[in-house]
Amino acid sequence: MTDKVEKILVCGDVLGNFKQLFKRVQNVNEKSGPFSMLLCVGDFFGPDNSQWDHYKNGDVKVPVATYVLGPSRFGSTSNYPDMKGCELCENVIYLGPSGIYPCSSGLRIMYLSGMQADNNKKTASTFIFDDITSLETQATSNPAIDILITSQWPNAVCNFAKKPDGCDPETTGSTMVSRLAFKMRPRYHFSGMEGVYYERLPYRNHKVLKEKSRHISRFIGLAKVGNPEKHKWLYAFNITPLIHCDAAELTRQPPDVTECPYSDTNVPQQPRQTPAQISGAQFFYDMDAKPYEDKKAKKRRGDSDDGGPKKWVPPKPTGPCWFCLASPEVEKHLVVSVGDHVYLALAKGGLVSHHLLILPITHFQSTADLDDDSTQEIEKFKKALRKMFRKNGQDVVFFERNYHSQHLQVQVVPVPSDAAPHLQDAFMDAAESNGIAVDEIPRMSDIAQVAPSGVPFFYAELPTGQKLFHRIKKHFPLQFGREVLASESILNVPERVDWRECKSSREEETRLCNKIRELFQSFDFTLDD
């Protein structure tokens, strides 16, 4: 299993000390690396961020792929161009408020930014109970969490262990982080914010003689980068992704293992929803309908058929989702057509006026996660759209980016028919310019075959039937698909690469959507070509 081992670096609060951090990381990487990534817990930015300009402008390179958490202090959000997650500079990525980051090696990293909110009132630098339960729900289909990184410490972490000098997590720690650690059972849990180094004794995740043995968990709190007390702020370790571990080795208990510091009695429990809250979520379709059985999803999760059929419930998003049809965030005026499992909507800031999106009604991360019914209905929508655009002398490109996106979006972009033969070259040229490799995959292939659930990828389906695929490992330009189609050889609209620069008024969007809705109604997507 040596080829599956990941070498990871983790640091505490950086607080603007970028030069000291990356100089140390470079030295460690040259001496003991190569390390695949650096994870930064606590606050990345500080009161003085003057050193950041050198990295942001590209004058100084970051030596290792670096992933950071969001702000933990009020007023520090200005350092983040996109609070949902974004690339801060080359080789530095802000993960987002919360979520699960799946690495190409199979390693799964769960992250939670900010501090526990007072009175459950959420801000850009805090999290609330719903964020915790959303993370738990997101992990339902694959509960294997290798690493948990949080800004704030769990408050109950010192139960059955010696307390650290210099801080009191029972007072400053988060009960919600305790719950997350208890429910997720990460193999490693790292936190910052307290300004001290603390490596707790490993703890078990099962009740002896009552439950089958599980892997142990380790909690490590890290000090601030460059602290004058010289407390440890950089931690290096090796880890084999859980999915590649031998079961006997994984569940082996070290001699110094303690009981789990968390229990149902010291972590907050989920409040019950009122009938009004439940009924208030209904929109466009019956949210109280019984969940359907999905054998494909069941097989993907490894569920057993013993004891009768199991019902599958779609996973919930990690926080507000702009594309779940039952979500209040959905902009209803953009919806063109709603099927049984999938709906069609006008894209905001489209490349062209008829730039559309095919989206699942319930929450799915990517095509690789879809159930059979949704997959089949997406294909029917594609077939109908090809007919619609062909009648207008156009071909259509479908593409998907499963990277820094929460809800599956199949982008639908019509292009002039005479531009179709140039599409593959345009994609390949753009890929070469961005230093990434795009491969052509067999035309009859299924995305789930080449990109298992949780793997970041970019996928494009061309009018010629060619399918292009890139498995994202580190960095990927978020506007790659739009960049290709906006190029001179295809649509020749370079000014529309960024959708945020192409917004229309709500009235204009409504008029256009009504026009497309009327046009689309004449195409029956259940008919064959």
C-alpha cells in the first residue's frame, strides 16, 4: 500500500505571516517531501496582510498546494473574493464555509470554517447547527472521513485525557464541533484558534465488547505560525486513505488509546422540525412523497439487500443551495420546464441568450452520483434540446464541472453548426494553455465508470458525439468551459467568459425565459430521433 500513502502538512493560524510559513514549508518539503498538500486551520489572514501581495501577484510562488479555511473574525471577509470557495492565488485554495473535499487519491477531507454562532444566528464568519447536520447528511452515502479540519476546537475533547496548558476548550471550544467529531469519527482532527499545541491521546470510536472494533481518532491543536513561545505550529504526517487500508491494520488499537471523549450526553442533539417548517419547504413538487428505491445508488454505497429492500433518500446540500428545486434560494422565474426528476432553467449571465442548465430536482453533487431515473431523464432533455437547436441551425455543447460546485449543473450552450468541427481543437488548445490534460473517452462510456462518486472532474459532450474528460487533481480554471466556447473560433464573445459580468435584469430574464419556455413546449423529449 506504499503507493497509496499521502504525505500531508498541517499548520495553525497563519494570521498574515505568509513569508515565514511558506519558507518553512519549502524547507520541509525539500528535506522530507514531497508533500501532496498543506492544510491551514484557524485564521489564514490577519491584521497585517502586506506580505500577501507578493503571492497574489505571482512574484513569489507557493511551494505546496495549500488549502485554507474561511474567516473566524467579523470584518475579515474582504480577503475572500468568493465566500463559497475560490482560488486565492496560484496554489492556494479557499475551501469554503463547509463541505467534503475528495482528493484524487481517495483521501476525504471534511472542513468547517469559522466559529460557532451565538444564538444560532449565522454570519459569514460563523456556523450554525444546520451547517453541522448538513455536513453529516452529505457524508451519509460515504461516511469515510480521513481528516477533519475546523477553525474552532471541540469543547469536550479533553474528557479522559490531560488538559492542555494555556487554554480551556470547555470554555472556548464548540459543542457543535464536538458533535461533528463524534458523528463523523475522523481519523485525524486538526484545529487552530487557541494559540497552543496539543496532541491528545488517541481515542476509540466503539464501545468495547458491545460494538465491533473501529479505527481510532487523533486530535491535534496547532499554535499560531511564528509564535514567540515557539509552540509547534507545523505538523507533518503520512496517511493512507481509508478506502485503501487493510481492515485489521485500520482497527488496531494502540496501548495508550482512551475512551471517546464525546457522547450523546455532551453533544447537542438535532432539534425537531415543526410541521410548519416541513410544509414550508414544498415547491413545485411533493416533498412528502415517499422516497424511491434506487439499486444503483445502493450498490454505490455498498448497502446490503439483507432484511428486505432499503429506501434511498437524496442527500441534502451542505447549507443553502441555489439549485435544489425545493430551496427558497431558487430563482423561480428562470425555470423553463420541470420533469419528474430533472428540470431545465435559464442560466444567469449566459454566454448566449439561450444558454440553459439541466439540473436534478433533488440534491446531487455530480453526474457520477445520479440515480438511474435522473440519468435517463437528463438524456431525454438533451435529445429534446438537440432537436430544438437543430431546427434553428445550431448544434449544442453540454459540459459539467464537478469542482467548487455544490449541485450538479449540466451546462447547455448552442453554437453555430459551422463551428462544431472546431470544438475539439478549441478544448485541446485551451487545455494546453492552462497546463491540463483533456482526454477523449469512449462515446458509449458512463461518467460513473471514469469518475467515481466524489472525484472532481470536467466533462464535455460535443455535437460530433465526442466526449472529453479531465480528472481534476489540484487546480482547475473555474471558467474553463465558458473560456473555450467564448473563444474566437466558436462564439467569439470573449467579454462573456465570466458570468458575473453578463447579468441581466430580472425583467429581461423573465421575458427571455418565457420565450424559451414557449419554444421548448413544442418538443416532446420522450420521442426518439
